[in-house]
Amino acid sequence: MALLEVTEVSKEFGGLTANQDISFCLDQGEVLGLIGPNGAGKTTLFNCIAGHFPVTRGKIVFDGRDITPLKAFDVARLGLARTFQIFQASGDLKVAENVMVGAFMRTGSRRQARGRAEAWLDFLEIAETGQYMLSELPVARQKRVALATALATEPKLLLLDEVAAGLIRAEIEGMVTLLRRIHQEKGIALLLTEHVLEMVMALSHRVIVLESGRKIAEGEPQAVVKDPEVIRAYLGDHFVKRAGEASHA
Amino acid sequence: MEAVRNAFDFSDFPRLDLWVAGGVLAFLLVFPALPHSSFAMTIMIQFLMFSLYGMGWNTIGGYAGQVDLGKAQYNGIGAYTTAVMMVRWDVPFWVSMPVGMALAVGWSFIIGYPLFRLKGHYFAIATIATSLILKDVFEVWDFVGAAKGMEIPIRKNLPDFLYLQFKQDYYYYYILLALFLVGLLYLNAFRHSRLGFQLRAIKDNEDVARSLGIDAHWCKIKAYAVATAFVAVVGSFHACYNFNIEPEDVMSLDLSILIAMMALLGGAGSLWGPIIGAAILVPLKSYLGDWLGASAGLVGLNLVIYGGIIMLIAAVQPRGVWGMVEAALARRRGDHGAA
Amino acid sequence: METLLPELLRSLVSGLLMGMVFALVALGLTVIFGVMDIVNFAHGEFLMIGMYTTLVTAPFLGVDPTLTLPLAGVVGAALGLACYFGVVQFLLRGPMVAQLLGTFGLMLVLRNVALLFMGSEPRSVHKGWLVGQSWLVGPGVVLESTKLAAAVLSIVSFVAVWWLIRRTKTGMALTATSLDKEGARYVGISTERMNGLSWAIGGASVAIAGGLLVNFWPVDPNVGLLFTMIAFATVALGGFGSIRGAFLAGILIGLIVSLPTVWDAFIRFAGLGDFSIHSFKYTFVYIIYFLIMVIRPQGLFGWKQ
Ligand SMILES: Nc1ncnc2c1ncn2[C@@H]1O[C@H](COP(=O)(O)OP(=O)(O)O)[C@@H](O)[C@H]1O
Ligand SMILES: [Mg+2]
């Protein structure tokens, strides 16, 4: 049975249609990539799924429950966690305390929350950062803290919005390994967006492509990137011809 | 059980803090035994009262970051509940105080539900409006004495612990000190509690907080209720301590802002902040008022200076005195690290 | 009916006129708010200083109070500039709390400086062209020249500010700053200067309102708070930053404040006892602010400029 079922979801801001009739499924334990150029509507779709925006039309079912009308915090409690593309490192919570906030979703006890937070920091190989302020850490570490905080809510599905943005190549590889472990060792399904393709390609079982708010392709990663529509969306018409010529030759 | 353990868990503070806190506590305990003027005693009582106000405010204003400028209305509810129950039905303080607290908290839920749909400035101004509305009602409500207020009659046999009437101020002082210590321990537990963490996450970023399963609206209402309970208790005490209460005195905007000022000046969102703020502001206001107003005939100059200090702090270090101390300590640590 | 109709008319007229004064008080606040997102707690104190300026300088210079209005405007503008460059610009760097605290400190300073120099006694203007003049314009309806002049000058000020913002180059720069700070800076507008300008305009208009108000409203150092709250309510009602909205909302609030008089007359007329809601008239202002903010945060008219 599908873990997440998105049916003809549309989201309009005033006159602007950021998502238009998007449908897809995500199975238990699957890694699904959501790609598309900047402004395609990926973040908006995440916000709709996670309950931060009400959808204009459509239906979202998570784990057998219709979550379309639910608020973000209720969605989170059902086991759907997310990270944010724009992640401000401010405030007066230390790293470990940040992760504890996530853990507090499932327990009222500080002792337990702290224990779980430490375990997650350990799992993400940043155990030594616990007593720092978030703003004192480099970006790659901050992203891991955000990941740890989301994971501490013990989700079934994790939505990752551009976790690789702003990272250098070595850090991206580290992140790929980490996400693979999260998926394999913890059995958490992942839905990840990226406008840099390399990470999505490495991890995803299937890929969905958005452009201008619409779904233009879906399938195996290798097949999808050969789709002329996708190439056009990413690189413009010019490259479609070139790619066509290349495959003819 | 864990809450009790949390209340006594100060282990995340540096040792220096704890020594200072211990010293202050010792001083507070023996103060009445030291030679002092009655003016000094009045100031110490005010200091404890405003510490408690500020501690309460700190839950919603400091930890949750919602600048509430309408706390005086709950002070009024507490004070009037106690006064009305004593004057009309001869009910002791220890009964009327919890009743006042319950009424205030009940009212805070009614007000808080719509109030917390607002954010930032809009929220702050709306809190002022709600408090002024209630004050205007009390000013014409005959049952509570309208604008003249209420006066609690003096009892025959003093000291009266049931009705909180004493000849000597140190009785009031110790009762307040007990409330102060209970409040401090409660807040220490609060700070470590799930709600405490969730509020700080909300202050940080509400969207992120929501994605972590936090119902921000409801959490703020709960914190608002906690703050209200503190203020209402002090209000009840104030009624007994002053005998005489009137709306202009117990529900004024100045009081609301002063309550917020304690924590803001001392350092909002830290356990010691409101206490530091009260320790600075209360004597400053009283002594300045005494010297410049009564002695030199310069009525108003004290408040000019007081306003100037507030402006200066706001412009230089919005995290308050505690923020300055922490910044200085961090710099010292940094220097040591480099050396 | 004999008593009710004149009462209604009287309240309507006085509400309309008062409303225009309220609008003028709120004009400065909405201009500042349009340019930068800050709440100025000292707004009513600017008004108070405008009131004192007229009160003190008219006998001192030996001229009619009305003629001191330009002076009040200059004092208000200077005060606005001083406050912006002396305090507010530093507050803008901090969090919102710093702005609330800082302008509250400013309010205390201004209020108590006034107390120091002027004492706490309420004072009013007793002499002048406008004082004491009134016309009977209908059955029992009196038009006081002080209020009429205030209303007319309020309209003039609104037109002037509207013209300044919509029709002059400086005004365009001001609008650009309010719409997009970064962008304005990018095209070479000094946003610091624009912020200062908005405080000057704000200070001048509210001080002029004070100079007009003092002809029929006694001034004391604490007079500001009520008007700060009225101005907040007006600006909230009209939509934050909207000039048109402030004008209409001011009138609406003036009418609302005068309505309890009608209500009381009705109660008396209907013989329902002497229950009076007159002392609640400003309570309604607070209630309106609260309701508007909760139900329609974009303001009653929903204009955002
Ligand atoms: N809160 C919002 N209000 C109005 N428009 C928005 C909002 N969020 C996103 N948009 C618009 O929706 C479109 C899709 O944006 P987004 O979902 O952020 O794209 P992506 O994440 O794929 O880069 C963009 O045109 C953006 O301007
Ligand atoms: Mg995005």
C-alpha cells in the first residue's frame, strides 16, 4: 500500500498557479526524487503535503489517512517530518536542545528526550556539536542538525527540501551516505527535492519532474533524464536538439 | 516526579552563577535581621513583587518571545478578587488567592485565544488594548467600588496570617520570599519541561516548530496562562499589602509595561533575567524618585533618566543586562582560549 | 423626539469634526509605518509637545495661537528627525522588542521632560481668534470654530501629504523605500534619509494636530497615551501604511466616540434610567482595535499601498 498518495493537488497564490493537478504515490520505504528547475513549485508542494499551506484543490492521503485538511503539527504527529530549504540558524537553543525539541514530540520526559537527541546526533556523526549554538556551526553541520531534529520526531516519511544546496562535493557525498543509512537502517521513506541532480540520481528509486507547477515526467532516474521534455525544462530547446543528434549518431 | 527533579536541577549553569545566586539568596534570607530603614524594606518588598511579575512575564515574553504589554489586567483580577472576597464575604487570603488565580487564568484563555492570532507589534498593541478595556470596565463597576476602588478593613488581632495583615513589614517580606522561591523553582522546572523547549522553538521559528508537531497557538496560550497565574498571585498579595486598591493603580498601562520591563531589561528568556531587572529597576526608580522628586523638587527628572536608560539598553543590547554579562563572559572565555 | 434629534445631529457633527482631528493625529503614524515597520509609542507625546508649543509660544510671541501652527510643525519635524537619528535608527538594528522598549523609553523621556518644565496641571488656551467662536447651524447644533478649523486644516494636511508622496520626486523615493528597501538602495535612494523624512513628516503633522487640538482640549504631560491608542486604532482600522484609510478610519472613530452620547440621550429619552455608557467611549476604540486586528488584520478597507 502506498504510504503517501497525492491526488490532483493544485496550489494557487492569488493569480499564480504554483502547483497544478499534481498526482503521485510513494510506497513504504521508497526513496522518491522530486526534481525541477528553480521556481518549479517543489517547495510549494512540500508545504502543501506537510500542511503548512492549505491546498487549493486536491487530496493528500498519508498512511491511510486523509491529511488534506490537517494543520502542519498534526501532520507531523502522524509521522511525516520535513526539513526546510531556507534554514535560519538563530535563536537561543543549543544544538542538542534543538534536537530535543524534535524528540519532545514523542515523549514528555526531558531525560528521554535528551537521550534520544544524543542518539540521533551520534547517528548523524555530529555528536561533538551538542553544546554549540547552531549559528556557530558550518552550513554542512547545520543541515545535519536540521536532519537530526526532524528524525527525532520518529517519522515514517521524511521530506527533504534541498539538503545538498550550499554544500561542496565532498559534503554532498557524505550526505548521500547518510541519507542511504537513514533509509536502509531506519526504514524511513524519503521524498527529496533537489535542483542539483546528482544526489537525487544517486539515491532515488523513482524520480518525478516538475516544471512550472506541473508534473512533466515520472520514472526511473536514468530514463527520466533522457526524456526530451525534461532536458528542455532544464537546459532549453537548444540542448534537446543536441541530445537528439547525439543519440542519432 | 521528573518535574520535581527538574525544578532542582541547576546543573546547566556555570559554578560562578550558582555561587552568586547562593549569595543573593543568603542575603534575602537574613535581610530583615540586618539594620535597615523602612524605605529599604519597602524597596525589598517591591523588588520581590516585581521579580515575581517579571518571572511570570518571562514565560510568555521571554521564552516564547511574545511581547505582552497587558499583564496589569490580571494583576487587577487577582487584587480585586481578594479585595472583594475579603470585604464582602470575609474570605481569607489563602482562599481568595487561588480563586483569583483561577479567574485570571480563565480570563486569559478567553482573551488569549483570539489574541494569539496576532503577531509582533500588532500583538503587543492588542494586549495593551485588552488590558485597558478591562480597566475601563472596573472604573465604572460599582460592585468593585468603581474608580474609587476598594479598601480592606483593618482586622482586630494582628498579626493575622489568614488575612495577611501585619504591623511589621517583615511578615509580608517572608511570605513574599516564600512565593519567590516557589516561583523560581517552578520556573526552573518550566524551563526544562516540554512546553519550555517548545516555546523556545516557537520563538526561534514558528514554521519549523509546527513541523516538529508543536501547536504554536495552543502552546502560547498555555504560556500566557502560566504568566497570568504569577501576576494574579502577586495581585492578590498586593491587595493585602496595600489595603487600598483602585483601577488606576493596579491595572494601569504603566504597570503592564513595568512588568515587561523587568525581564526585558534583565534579560528575557533567561532564568535570572527578571530578577536582575527588578534588582536594578526597582531601587533605581524608587531612589531616583526620592532624591530628585521629593528632595530636589525635580519631579519627572527621575523618569527622564529612567526612560533614557531604557532607550540606551534597547539601542545597545536588546538582550538586556544578562545579555551583556554573557557577552562579556564569552569574550573572556574567548581570550583565554586564544591565550 | 425633540431632544433626540438635535442630540443625534450634534453628535454627528462633533464626531465628524473630532474624527478629522483623530485622522490628522494618525496621519503621521501611518506615514512612518508605511516606510518602516516600527511602532512608535511616543507618538502621542509628539502631539503633546505640539500642544505645548502652541500654548507657550502664542502668548510669548504675542500672536494668535493659530499663527503658531507652522512653528508647531517645525518643532514636530525637528523632534521627529532628532528621534529618528538619535534613537530610532539604532533600534532598527535590533529585534522588535528593542523597538518597543526604545520608543517606550522615548515616551517616558518626552513625557517627563514636559512634566519637568510645564508641571502636571492641565492647561488650555483661553484667548484667540478661534476660541469661544461658534455658530448655531441647526436646532441645537453648534459649530465651534476651533473644531471646524481643526477639521479643515486636517483635510489640508492630508491633501498636502498625499500630494507630497504621490506627486513629488521625493515622495516617489519614499514610496519606493516603503515597497522595497533593498531595491530602493540599489537605485541610489538613501533609505536612511527617507526614514528620517518620514519621521519629519510624521512629527510635523502630529505636532500641527496638537497645535489645533489645544484650542479645545486641555494639555497635560500625560495627554499623549490616549491619542497614541486612538492613533493605533485608526491606523489599524484604515490599514497600516494607508493614508486614505487613515482619513476614513479617523472619521469613523470620531463618530464611534461620539455615539455613546446619542445612546445616553436615547436611554434618558426612553426613560430607561440613568445608565450611562459615556465613560466607555474610548473603551470602544480599544475594542475596535482588538476586533479589527483579529478579524481583519488588513484593515477595514483592505488597502495596502
Ligand atoms: N508564499 C508564497 N506566496 C506567493 N507565491 C509563492 C509563495 N511561495 C512560492 N511562491 C511562488 O510559487 C512558485 C514556486 O516556488 P517554489 O515552490 O519555491 O519553487 P521551487 O522550490 O521549485 O524552487 C514561484 O513562482 C514562487 O514565486
Ligand atoms: Mg524550493
